[in-house]
Amino acid sequence: MNGPRILVVDDEPMVLEVVERYLAREGFSVSTAIDGETGLVSFHDVHPHLVVLDLMLPKVGGMEVCREIRRTNQVPIIMLTARGDEMDRIAGFEVGADDYLAKPFSPRELVARVRAVLKRSFDPAQLPGGIRQSGDILVDHDMHEVSRGDASVNVTSREFELLWFLVNHPGKVFSRLELLKQVWRFDAPGDESTVTVHVRRLRTKVERDPAHTRHLKTVWGAGYRWDA
């Protein structure tokens, strides 16, 4: 199969079987791993376009697997977990996860999220191409790169999508719900803390002084605004 390569890492054989079946039916090339240690080996062997990663894994936990991947690669990661606690979601985003899906989940929803993340990450036709300069921030959509002054900025694919959207709408205030719809493509209300975490992480990377922001502003009671 020649579709985009998806690596699914989960310690529940039934979950692996169902997810693999649904993804393969949609044309994806699927590899699976039953624990974090095998998942890391498979990641370097398969070079996937996207990783579906369980949080609770034997041998090497999902957080550590995500952290290891993020040291060298910005491939999109969708994290799965049986936990619904907000702190788990925040911790996952902090180590570099792009999306989050709590168990039990609908396989169809997972497939939809995989498609949406891949489309945003690898289909430049979905957004106007080119380069955006905003103060000392340079965003190159074609190269999927961000720089601040002369320094390269290492961002995840979801952080890049958020930044690209904001720099293309300077001065406009977006609520967290609007950003969920525009950047995360959530048609129904989602967890707005997802946006808060990504904004905070993005600030630490693009602002010279995150405590006194020049670009990524909070508009209290309304949302966020990008000032050029």
C-alpha cells in the first residue's frame, strides 16, 4: 500500500487491530507496535508521516516516546489515553503532541483526525503559500520553517499551523473556540485548554520575552491576537 505511513503504538491488541483495519480501509499504510520500546524502533524503521501514540505504554511510556521523537523530528503525533484528566492532556501537549483523543473513541473519529492533521501538515494547497514576515518573525510555509531574527525556531506541526493562521490574520482577535475550529478543524466544541497550552508553548518560542509579548497577545475575555 502506497498511502501515507501511519505508526500506531498501543499495548491493547484489540485497539491495534481495529485502528489498523479502519486506517488501512481508508488507504493508509499502517505499522503497529505493542509497547514504547518497539514503537521507537519502528519509528526509525518506518519513518511514518504520522504517529498515533497511547499514553500508557509498557517498557517506555507514551510521554517519553513523544519526547524522544520530538528531539529529532516534528512528525504529527495524535495521543491516545484512557485518562480524561486535564493535566494529562496538558502534559501531552507540553512534550509535543499535536492532538489528543480519549479512550474509548470512535475509530471513524480517529480516521477523520488523522486525515485532518495530515492535510494541514502536508498539503500546502490548503493554505496560501509563501513567506510571511512579521517583525523579527519569519514564517516560511513552503519549507515549514520559522525563524526569529537569525535563529531557527523549532516548532511542532500544530504550533506551525497556529502561527501560520495568526500571522495571516494580523490584528484580528480569535476566541479559543474559533481557533479550535480554524486550526484544529473541530466542528463541535472541543477542549479549549488545548488552545491555551499551544499558545503558551508558541510564546516561549517566538517571543523574546514571553512575559511581555510583542506579537502573540491575550485579549482578556475575548481570545488572542497577532500584532505585526
